[in-house]
Amino acid sequence: MHTAARAGVAMSAIAVLALTGCAAGASPDTEPTQEEAAPGFLALADDAFDDGGDLVVQVDYDTAEAGGLDPQGAATARSWMLEGLSYETLTTIDENLDVAPSLATSWKTPSDTEYVFTLADDAVFSNGRAMTAADVAGSLQRLIDTPTTWTGQLGPIASIEETGDLEVTVTLSEPYAPFLAALANTPAAVLPMAEIEAGEIDITTEMVGTGPLVATAHRQDEEWTFKPNEHHPDAASLGFSTLTIDIVGDEATRAAALRDGSADFAVLNSIDSAELLANAQEVSVVGQKNTDFHYLMINSLTGDEALQDEDVRFAINSAIDRDAINELAFGGSTAATGVTPAGLPDSCLAADLPSAAHDVAAAKAVIDEVGGLELDLVVYTDEPVLAQIAQVMQQNLAEIGVTVEIQQVDYATYSDQVYGSPATFDLALSWFAGYADPAMVTTWWNPEVAGFSAVFMKGSDELDGLIADGYSTEPGADRAAVFENLCAVADEQSEMVPLVLRPSTIGWNTESLSPTLSSDEGYGNFLRYITQFRAS
Amino acid sequence: MAVALWSLRRIGAALVTLVVVSVLIFASVRLMPGDYIDLVLGPLATEAQRAQAVAESGLDDPVVAQYFHWLSGVLTGDLGYSFVSNVSVTDEFAARLPVTATIALLTIIVTLLVGIPLGFSAALRSEGSAGAVGRIVSALGISIPEFLLAGVVVFAVSTLGLGVSVGRFAPFAVDPARFFGALVLPVTVLAVGCVAVVARNTRDAVMNVLVEPHVQAAVARGETPWFIIRHHVLRNAAAPILTIVGALIAVLLGGTVIVEFVFNIPGMGSYLQTALGRRDYAIVQSAVLLAAIVFIVASLLVDLIANALDPRLRLTGGSRR
């Protein structure tokens, strides 16, 4: 190769790098849009869109529970979503995060502890057998008899009875406001109990539900393929012929796949991906709000000795600038929250929390009294935004005399440090699913109930009492007052400190897909409206 | 006889190395913080659920017993089961190994086809600006790590399009065109560093031979450059080039982990990375052992071939005088 040719190659390489750099900064306004196409929806599928094609969706991780594909053991948002394609629940969540009918077409509440469900008469499992009241009662009883993470969310169930061919009555031992919302998530799915009990179906390896899709193949951490469940009421009107779900760990790769059309729809997570795709004419990137939220753990049991002092923890809490986190890590697309997720009915207002005064001078005085602090802050690498939040907090805490060393580790190491006994961290960041009822996530502030938090937080009887009150108080002003108090007490104790909501960034190729996507989500299920998707 | 003894000693050393490596792998995996039970069951699991999972996965046996159980399985071809998918590790490897092997093979082919001619060219034109540019480009290729180059390539594709796909891998049996299409970018990324290394070492090897007295004598006799290369340089330069190609296999084993993950290729590399993140012991242990076997066998073969090409190595225990 001549010198001139070599120089040309080198110059071309430099030009490509320069162009990519320019493209990344091409638009100053590239945050994922939250503009609604209709009330409650970021996008509505267009009936005129060519349909019947293969739909390819890329997500970031696969299911991986010890119980395999048993939906009752599903513990992560992706598992809820993936298994929710084949299973249905008695209730569901609508675009306003209100409880809506699903396999239960209606229900009555003769008393505040009694729920009488009328079941759909056209629900058929993918093996062709019609769903019965025995399946519904048996599924809920199985969830109680073999406890999983979700069992506690169902509340104090006293009895489950078949009270008709298509009627099931659930009686609670005491009022429990989140009951209907808890029924709306995949772990409460209705299973083909007759076949399971007869040993004809191994529910841990095979998904047989009444949902719109049937899994035809699965390679762990690689790919799922689904076909329509011919027995589902929406089977004839599905806007795609097959669904492929690719598991793609790298976010930039998912963005590239959206651009080149090898994926129709992808979860992107980071708002930076909107910038990556800013000049892609055929790709839409939106920000779906979530009730999920990020929070800070302050280890008051085995962390730095000073963290046993509530005043020190509150000083740290009150020095954190949620607005700065929102702007710097989320491009202004999210909001501060208390223990009850911001935006849900009756939730407390973050602005009313004791720490919201953001009194840096007062916080610094408390830290000065203990002679300053040097703390570690642990985050895991799978969720890059945690490192961004950590950097903002590092600057916030430096202002009050707390030196923070950020430790980025893989999730296994993180899990060992944070949830191991003894926990070996001072500060750690993570996030909670926010669900669809403000009372549900409050459970985790009771270490005895949560279990995992018992290694790093003490909790208090006062807080436990408020959590119980939140469960048993009917929605309305009284419950809002309970939550306001609960949020304030948790904020003052500052053992688990809510920060900001955790929005999802989602993209799709507008040339090949017309999706329906709600503006808000409570269970991380961005394929909730899959039956309305139309893929060409 | 000497050759046979030397070869036997070399093979014996390789076997001992493998046993030591297996112990180190097993111990390293178990010493990593965090374990499968915590990860897969999650922080909300109860103690009873944890105890059940520990018992079902055999993790309540003594560690030494677990090692020998694993080792005996390996020797009989049973690599165990993935904790996560409950699928036989052997079956998983059978599906993924051909993909990684194809990537490695294609990379080696590209490396040899491009790197060796480039190295020869650089050696024969070592003086002047062409040689300088070659050295700079070569140094650049060696210096850029795969994860960075792969990231830049994906970034370029995700922002500019460029008409190249980074997703939608398909098995060869399903769609050969898509199979090879999906490997273009990973192989290119891996080949950049390998070509640079081989070109650089070929250049050095050839230049070392070119200054030897018998080559100088051939030049003095007026033999043509092509005749000198074929008869005096190629054979003498082959051994060091072969050695570096053998060493590149180790580089490739590490490199595929990165490129398979970044380009979403379901090979051994991405599988190992996911398993490592989940502390899926059976997969991690077996995959790393397999990598060690590949490297040790490759090194052994390189030594044997180099000895056949250059008998002086036998006399010096492998080093050149």
C-alpha cells in the first residue's frame, strides 16, 4: 500500500470517529419524549398499519429464577413480562394504573374482607382446556401453600372457595387495600391446576396459560420464540404472526439493532440511548414513567459506627439533592419520591418530607460533630445509571464533610456485600419495583417482613405500625394521611432512603412496528398491550 | 528417539499443567464473592428456600468432594448442569462451541492472510516513511483493546447505520448467510489486533533472518529477492511466527468473550460471561478448563511443529541460540 493510501485509510478512520462524536451531540434536546399520543398512552397501534409480520423484541436480561418458568416464583420485572405473555391474572392494570378486569370480568365486595370474582367464560389454556373456578382457587391456594416472594403481597387470605362454576370467593382475615392490585401481577397467574396436580405438566419447564402467546422455543439468555395461542379471544386479531424475544445484554447493541431494523422494539433503559438514536428517522424513543424507584441504603447495623446515629443518617439524607440527580442522571425526566411511589393515589409528596428542606449547613454541623466521615458507596455495574447517581451523591456529600468512595462491582459481589450476613457496606444504591398500589412497596421497610433488609437496618415499631395501617386503610384521605406520616418517619430514620423514580427508555422501529404503550407502568411490563401491536 | 522423549516430556508437562489449572479454576470460582443461591433466589427469598436450593444444587457437600465430583464428571464427559437453565453443560457447549470456533478460525485465517504479507512487506521496506507508517499503524492495532474497538464499532453502527447489522445472529443450519453476516464485525474487531501482532512479529523475524550471514551470502551471489525469501527466509522465520500465532489463540479466547457479548453472538464467550455474572459454577469451571485445554494443546502443537521445522529448538529446550 502506498503512503498516500495508508494516510487515506487513517484519515477515514479519524473521520468516522469524528462523525460519531458529532452525531452523539447532534441535538441538544434528545431526552426520550414523554409526550402522550392519547391520554395514558405514549403510543397507540395504528389499525391501518400493515400487519402479520414477525415481531422481534430485544430485552436486556432473561428469566433466571430457581423455580424455572413457574410464574409464581417470578421475582424480576423481565420474568413478570416474559411469563405474562403466556399467563393471565384475575385482574390487570390499566393505563392509569387502576385495577381492571382480566380473567375476572367483574367482582363484588360484600364486605371489606370479602371478594367475589366472576370469571371469564371464554378463557382457555393453551392446551385447549377451558379454565375453571377450580384452576383459579387452586392457583391462589398453591401460592399460599408454597410461599414465594409474592405470597406476602397477597395479604391475609383466610379462605378461597369455589362458589359457582365461574365464581370464586376470597375471604381475608382483615381488610387489605392492595389485594386487587397484588392479583394483577404475573406471580398471581391462573395455572392449569388439574394438569399440574396430575403430574401431566411440569410448570417449571413449560408455560401453559390462558395468555395470548405460547412459547415454542427458549434458549436461556439467548432467545425466546412465541406463536399465538389459538384459543385466546384475541388470537384472530393479533397484529403479528410470531414473536421473537432476543436477550441482548449490551445497550448500544440494542440501539444499533433498532436502527438497522434487526429489532422492531427494544428496551434501552438509559436516556443516553435517545441521544444515540437522535438522527435515526425511523426510530422512536420514549420515556415510560414507572412507579419503580431508586433508593439509598445506609447500613445502620454493620456499616461505619457513626451510621448507627439517626442524626448522622438524616444529615446524609438531607444533603442529597434529588433535583440534581434528576437533571444529571435522568435529563430531568423523572421525579423525587418518598416511600410510596410518587404519582400513585394517596402517595406522599416528596416535597413534604423532612429532608426536603435540603439544609446543607445543618447537615454539615452534624457531620462536623463526628469529625467528618469516610464512607464507601457500592453500586453494581449492570445498571449504569446507579454510578451516575452515585457521582451526584458523592458531590452532595462532599459539601457536608462526607468523603465517599464509589465501588462499582458485579451484581454477585454487590449481593454478597449488601445482602450477606454481615453486610459489609456503608452506603449502597439499588431500586425497588413500585407496583400499582402505594401500600405494597412499604413492606420492605419492615425488616422482619422483608428479610433482606434485616442485615443492614433496624426499622422501628412505629414504622411497622404505619406500614400495617397503610395496608388496612381504604384508599382516600385517611390513607393519604397514614402515608404522609409513614414517609416522614422513614425519612427521619434514614435507613432506606427513596431518591427518584426509575423511568424506562423504550424504542421501536416505526417502519416495521406500530405498538401500543402506556405512559406509566407498575410492574415493568412494557409489553402489557402486546395483543394490540402491529408488525409488518 | 530424542524427538519421542522430548515430545513425551512436553505432553507430560501439559497434563500436569492441566491438573493444576483445574484446581486453580475450581478454587477461584468458589472464592469469588457472592453465589448462585443469593443471585437466583434474590434478596427476598426465605431461609427455607435457600436451604432447599443449596441441597438441590449439591452445594452443601464439602468443597473437596465437590471438586472430585466435578473432576470425575469431566473425565467421563459429564460437565454437569447449569444451575439456571438446568440444561446439560455439554449440550450447551455443543451448541455454542462451533460458533466461537468459527470466529476464532476466521480471525486466524484473516490474520495469516493479512498479517504475514504485511510483515514481509514491512521488513523488505523497513527504511523510509512507508516503514514508519507501518510501525505506527501496527502499534495502534496492538494497543487498542477489543472492548474499546468493539464499542466504537457498535457506537458507529448505532449512530450512523453504515448498512451493517450488529444483531440477528442465526445458527448456520438455519441461515448460513445470516450466520456469516453476523460474524463479519466481530471477526474484524478481533483481527485488527491479531494482524498487527503478527505483522509486527513477522517483520522482526524476517529482518532477523535477513541479516544472517547465509542470506547476505545469497545476496552477494546475486540471487533474486523472491528466491532468497523462498529458500532462505521463509523456513527460518516460520518458527517465531508460528509461536506468536499459537499465543494469539489465548488472546482470541479472551477477545471472544468481549466481542460475543457486544455483538450479541451466542458463543462460548458471551455464555461464559453471563454464567460468571450468575456464579453458575458448572459452566464457568468447564468453560475456563476448556479454554485452558485449548491453549495448552495449541501451545503443544506449536512446539511440536516448530521443532519439526527447526531441530535446533530440541537441543536448546525450546529457546533459540
